[in-house]
Amino acid sequence: MANHSILCPFLLLLFCYCCQATTAGNQSQFFVEMKKSFTGDMLSNWDVANGSNSFCNYAGVGCNSQGYIEKIDISGWSLSGQFPEDVCRYLPFLRILRVDHNNLLGRFPNGITNCSLLEELNMSFDLLGGTLPDLSPLQSLKSLDLSSNFFQGKFPLSFTNLTNLEFLNFNENGKFDPWELPENISRLTKLRVIIFSTCNVQGKIPASIGNMTSLVDLELSGNYLTGKLPPELGNLKNLQQIELYYNALEGEIPVEFGNLTELRDIDMSVNKLTKLPESLCRLPKLTALQLYNNSLTGEIPAALGNSTTLTLLSLYENFLTGKIPENLGRSAPLVGFDLSENQLSGELPPYVCNGGKLLYFLVLENKISGQIPESYSRCSSILRFRVNYNQLEGRIPDGVLAFPHASIIDLSNNRLNGLIARTIGNAKNLSELFLQNNRISGFLPAEISGAINLVKIDLSNNLLSGPIPPEIGNLRQLNLLLLQHNKFNSSIPQSLSSLQLLNVLDLSNNLLTGNIPGNLSELLPNSMNFSNNLLSGPIPLSFVMGGLLESFAGNPDLCVPPHKNTSTTKFPLCSRDSNRKTINCLWVIGLSVGLVIVGIVLFLRRWLRKDRARTENDDTLSSSFCSYDVKSFHRLSFDQREIIESMIDKNIVGYGGSGTVYKIELSNGESVAVKKLWSRKAKDFATDDQLVLDKELKNEVDTLGSIRHKNIVKLYCYFSSLDCNLLVYEYMLNGNLWDALHGGKVLLDWPARYQIALGVAQGLAYLHHDLMPPIIHRDIKSTNILLDINYQPKVADFGIAKVLQARGGKDSTTTVIAGTYGYLAPEYAYSSKATTKCDVYSFGVVLMELITGKKPVEADFGENKNIIYWVSTKVDTKEGAYDVLDKKISGSFKDEMIKVLRIAIGCTCKTPASRPSMNEVVQLLIEADPCRRFGSCKSFNIKTNNKVDTFNITKPKEQCQ
Ligand SMILES: *[C@@H]1O[C@H](CO)[C@@H](O)[C@H](O)[C@H]1NC(C)=O
Ligand SMILES: *[C@@H]1O[C@H](CO)[C@@H](O)[C@H](O)[C@H]1NC(C)=O
Ligand SMILES: *[C@@H]1O[C@H](CO)[C@@H](O)[C@H](O)[C@H]1NC(C)=O
Ligand SMILES: *[C@@H]1O[C@H](CO)[C@@H](O)[C@H](O)[C@H]1NC(C)=O
């Protein structure tokens, strides 16, 4: 016995010595392995060559008192490579492993399940794919974060065996097979946080979750959950946050939720919930209540007005009726308030600004009546104030138009009257002011020029009178100025010509007098309207030449200076002195009539000569005698005759979806593309096709004409007559992206393709985020991306683009099916609802084309399989991911291309909510810039027939270092 007791500690010591020696060796082996399979700057933190056991001092490494590594934290090191399959063979004492925000290509390293002491595992944002193993052996695990990867196959229901779990996050793994929350999830009684958002969960929320009383945070958003909310959730007495938005939950919100006394944050938006119980509105700590886009009926419980904690209330797009609780915000520090698109009536709640923190106040599209409360004058924190489309009446409180921080004030489409207060000049941050369709009267105060950031002003359809203040010319940002249908009775101020950014100007249907200032022609708006006023004198020649005469109709005293284009207009030709009305002597008139006649004769002779010359060598002229309506969007350097004369067969370059495309070289050396839509006469009746065609045309013209962006094809003008419809575009020398990628004639290197991707993304971001209302293109594909002389991309073909009516910060949807197979977002195919996220998806497909050089649908992918599927089958491993890249160009750009591949995969997520916005895509692309690594990359190459052209990348130098 005695021997034993001596021997045992000795043996133990020996054993420990041995195992320490082995593990020390093994432990350093871990760093050797890591350095072998990973690339990334941060690895230089590990001085492996040194060979000693100094790894305990390495960055990101933690050892216990015996010198065993128990913690590896290389979170956010931007490493790329494959993580060792069996990390705990080297590090058997590992308790904490944080390797998130790296590029761990390939599968989940299954050997991690041998880490029997592991308490925390964070592999989020690591680009991992493949299926997950049985996690049951990880019995010590308290925290598991595998969010934002690309795992697929069966969801690892074995997580229910990890009864020590306190934190569990599988957020954004939308490629799992559909799965349901298991009843026995309630075994995990220590669990405080569950995040299964965008994980392809379907079915019902099990009632047993109500037994998981440690829960503080329950997040199941962006899934396919159905059925009713179990009342048992009301037992979660520690719950602080519940996120269930974007599901298909239905029925009433259980009254038992009123028992969740710790609850602060509720978001169950975008479901089919029908009733908001009063008990919920009494929760003592409620700070955010978001239930927008549901089927809520009935009134908003008045109890919500007693809240002292509420900061965010968002209930837009429901069927709520009755009054808005009068006391809302009386004792709560409201920040955001959106009750838009309901059927609320009664008056606006007067105390919403009591907390002094309100930023967003949105109650548009309801039936609110009465006055805007005088107390709103004190809402000085407001950023956005929109109460349009209600039945508000009375005067606008002075302070409302003077909010010092507001960027949008929209009071349009009400019954407001009274004056625009001079204090409007205090609205220094205002960019959009909408007061149209009210009964506002009096003068437009000159002080409006103090609101120097104004971009859009719409005061149309009111009773404003007096002068248009010349000071308006100080609003140098102004893009849109709509003053039509008022009683303005001054002359047009000269100062308007300083509005160099003006795109839309409408002064029609007023009582404006005097001449049209000649310098207005310095402006190049997309659309201008001076019609139905009392203007007199000559229309400046440049407007006549630009085909803008229509904008001046209904001004009986206007005239047109003699010019060859003016012979057919409805306006009288000007006498020389028509702008000097005061001279009234008959002989002067006589003389000028004489001069005009001489002028006309000279003009006609010149015209006839030219005409004859033309008839002699061009027999297509007959077709040009249809009379055209012209709508132009840019200052034109050509006239319509020149276009029409050149529309002969030899100039045809293609046949588009709805017509013939001509390339026309103009006498000034430029080229334009002209799309001639099938003639109406060809069909004697307006068939359904015809109606569709006209609609298509109108869409294309209206959307494209109003857009100015370097990555969107310019529509110069539009001619229409009974039998011809012509659209004149800028000509894109290098054709479309499809031909450039798949036509086999040119080879674009990666920097060239990257430039194209970034340009298209910027164009789309502009359509989605910079326009009000935003535009969804709806048919993004490589044939609709055209390349200019420098291979810079421009998005074309808005034939089916639709203007989204976006209000209150969310997108409503449109329902005409369009798009092209292979590029079509899955949800669009079955719901036919176009959203900006559908464009993001199609853009993701184009990115994959650029990266892989493959077409969206190829026989190689398998029957009914597309490029997205094909990519997903490959990216499980690093080799697979490299294999996807277009080998003709990947060379030294592999890592940069992989970065863009990640973006493409994100863009093509099945669930629209997981796709990034186009603005985010632009940011991500900028981060993937191949110039970042290659300082020399200031140019890109295009190879054509063994010839290589080099193009400079024109952008600020800093970006390229
Ligand atoms: C939980 O662990 C047990 C015992 O190891 C195993 O039989 C069972 O399959 C596991 N459950 C799941 C869902 O994996
Ligand atoms: C919750 O736990 C109790 C007690 O263990 C049990 O009786 C009940 O069935 C559980 N409820 C659900 C819905 O699982
Ligand atoms: C929970 O709510 C229900 C209904 O509102 C109520 O009857 C019940 O007493 C509440 N339970 C607790 C524990 O407060
Ligand atoms: C608001 O609180 C007061 C004081 O506690 C109470 O008398 C009143 O009934 C409450 N109002 C509503 C609508 O619940």
C-alpha cells in the first residue's frame, strides 16, 4: 500500500511531464500548420521559426497557468485558407476558439467536435460551406456562433444535445434544407440567446420554447414560419428582445405577451398578424414596437400613450382605424414614428415632440383631419416630416416649414391653406419640400432662398400669387421646381438661369407675363413647361432648335424667330420688334413685316435648295414627311431630319425586343443609336400587343429621359408620330457585355471586368437609392449592359423598368412579370413582385458571368441548373472556389476575384432580405478593388485578335494605392 502511495504521484508526475512535452511540440505544430495553409498579413505575428514555446505570448493566443493554449482568437485577421481539420489534436486544452471574419474556404473542420473542452466557438463570417457534423460531442459548449456562412444540407439538430449552451447563432445561413424547430429545443434551459434568422426555418414556433425561461433574445426573422404565435411565449419572463419579422405568422398576437415585463424590443413586421393586444402596449420597458406590413385591424390601444419608454413605433401598412392615441409621446422619448398607410382618422397627436428627440414623423396616406398641431412648431429635432395624402386643413404652423434639421417636409395632397411663413429660410438642411395639391395662398416668400440645400420644390396646384421671387436663383442645388397651377403673375426671373442643376421646371398654368429670359437657354433641364401663361415676345432660338416648342403652348403672345425648323410650328413668326411692344407706330410694323417677308423668302429659298439637293441623292426621304412630336432630354447637336434621312437598311445594326436599331453617323462626326419601334400603321387596329408596346415605349421614355448617370445610357430624344416612334440614344461603340464575355472576339482582363462590375453597381445604386421614387430595372442581364469606347459600362433597356412608388422608407411592389430566364430572382418568378432586391439578384448573376466567364445557363451545369447552383457546388473547398474563376484571366487576381465571388453569392441569396442593397454592393466592390494590392493597376487590358489595348483607369490616385 505504502509503495503504491509513493509510486502513484511519481507516475503521475512522469505522465504529466511526458504529455506536457508532447503537447508543447504539438501546440507549436498548430502554428506551423496555420502558416502553411493560410495567407494574410497578420500571420507575421507568429514567429514560428523561433521554435521555442513562446507561443503563449503570440498575438491572439492565451495559455493557462500550465502553459497550455486554451484560447485562440484570430477574429477579423482577414486570413485566407483552410482551417486545420483537427485543431484539438494540437491544442487539446482549447476552451475558446474565435476565428470569425476570415476567409476559411472549404468545409467546416469536422475535427473540432473532438475539442471536448471547447466552451466558445465563433466561426461566423468565414465563407464556410458544406454540411455540418453531429455536434453532440461538444458537451462543454456554452457559445456557438456559425452565423453568415454558406452551410447547406441538413440543419444540425444535434444542437439540442448541447445542454450547456447559453448563446446560439446561426444567422444568415440560407442554404440549409428547410427544417423545423424541434419540440425538444426546450432542453436547452440555459440558453439566453437564440438567433436563427434567415436559416430557412419553416413550420410553427413550438410552444415548448415557452419553457426556455432563460431566454433574453429570440430571433427568428427572415424565415418561412407559419401558424399562430404560441401563447406560451408569454412565459419567457426574462425576454428582452423578440425578432420575428419577414415570416408568414398569422392570427392575433397573444394577450399573454403582456406578461413579458422585461421586453424592450419587438419586431414582428412583414407577417400576417391581425391584432395588437392592449396588454402588449402596457409593457413597462417597451422601447421599440415594429409591426409594419401586417394585417392589423382595430384601433391602436390608447394605453400606448402612457408609455414612458417608447422610442420607436412603426405600424405602417396595416388596416388600423380610429384615432391615434392622443397621449403618444407625452411622456416617452419618441425618436421614430411611422403610422403611414393605414386608415387612421381623427387628429394628429399633439405631444409627439415632448421628448425633444423625434427624428422621423411619418403619417402619410391615412384619413387624418383637423389642423397640424401648433405644438409641432417645437419639433426642432425632426429630420423627416411627412403627412401627405390626408385630410389636414387650416394653416401650417410657422415652425413646421422651418425645421432646422429636416431634409424632407411633405405636406402635399391635403387641404391646407394659409401662407408659407417667412421662417422657411431657417430650414437650412431642407432638401425636399412638397406642398403640392393644397390651398396655400399668398406670396412665395423670398426668404425661401435661405433654405440653401433645397433640391426639390413642388408647390404646384395651390393658390400662390404674386411674383416668383428672383432669390430662388440662389438655390444652387435645385433639381426640380414645380410651380404649375398657381396664380403667379410676375415675369419669369432671369435668375432662374443660375440653377445649373435644374432638371425639371414647370411654370405652366399661371399668369406669368413678359418675355422669356434669353439666358434660360443656358439651362438643360430634362423637361420644361411654360405653357398656358401670358408670356409674350420671342421664344429663344435654342429652345426652338431643341424641339421644345411644346413647352410654350398656350401663350398667345409668344412668337418664333424665323429659322428653318420653325416653318411648321403653331406659333406666329416674330416681327423684329415684337419685344418692344410700346412702339406702336404703324410704319414700324409695316417695315418689320416687310423685313420678315424678305427673311422668309430668303429662308425658303435656302431651304428649298437644300431640300432639292437631298431629294436627288436620297430616295428614303418620303418616309421623313411624317410630322413628329419631339421630346428631348439633352441639348441636341443634331436635328430630326438628319436622323430620319439616315434610317436606311444599311445602317441597321440589330433588331431589339421591340424594334429595329440603327447606327447613325451624324454630320458632326458623332454617332447615335436609333431604335425604331414597329410602326403603328403596320397594324390597322390597336391590338393588345400594340397597347403593350405603347406602354413599353412610355416607360422607357419617361424613366430613361429623366436619368443622368455616367453608367446609364443616355436617351437624347424621342420622336413620335402616327406611324413612327423613334428613340435616339448615345451610341455605345463596344457593344454589349454578353458579346464581350461570350462572343470570343475580345478578352477583358480582371481589372477591366472589375471596372464594369463597379460601374454597373453604381448605376443601379443610383436607380435604387438616389431617385425618388426609386427605379427597379427589372431586366438586368449582360446583353443590357453596353460598353462605351473605353469599355465603361452603361445600363440600357428600360423597356420594362417600373417606377417604384416608395414611401415612408419602404418599397411597395409592382406586379407585371418581366425579366429574363437565368437572371430572374426566385421570389420574382413565383410572386411576380419586383423589388430592388430582384435587381440585386440579377446583378449577382452578371457578377458570376464576369468572374467565371460562363453563361448564366449552360448545359454543363446539369438539367435545369444555372450558374448559381454550379458555383454553390464548387465553393465548398478552396480548390473548388479557385476552379470557378475564369482561368483565362484569374492569374494573379485569384484572391480579388474570390472577394467578388463572395459578393456575387451574397447577391444571389435565395431570401431577398439576405441580399445586400446596391449601395452595400458598391461598398463591398470598392473593398475588393484589384488596385488595392497591385499599385501598378492604373490601367486594364482588352485583347482583340492578338492585339492588346490598354485603357487608363481614370479615378483619383488615392483610391489606387
Ligand atoms: C443526442 O445525443 C445522443 C447520444 O449521443 C444521440 O443518440 C442523439 O442522436 C443525439 N441527438 C441528435 C438530435 O443528434
Ligand atoms: C414545459 O415544462 C413543463 C414542466 O417541465 C412541462 O410539464 C410542459 O409540458 C412543458 N411545456 C411544453 C409546451 O413543452
Ligand atoms: C399571463 O397573462 C395571462 C393573460 O393575460 C394571465 O391570465 C396570467 O395570469 C399571466 N401570468 C402571469 C404569470 O403573470
Ligand atoms: C394611463 O395611466 C393613468 C395613470 O396610471 C391611468 O389612470 C390611465 O387609465 C392610463 N390610460 C390608459 C389608456 O391606460
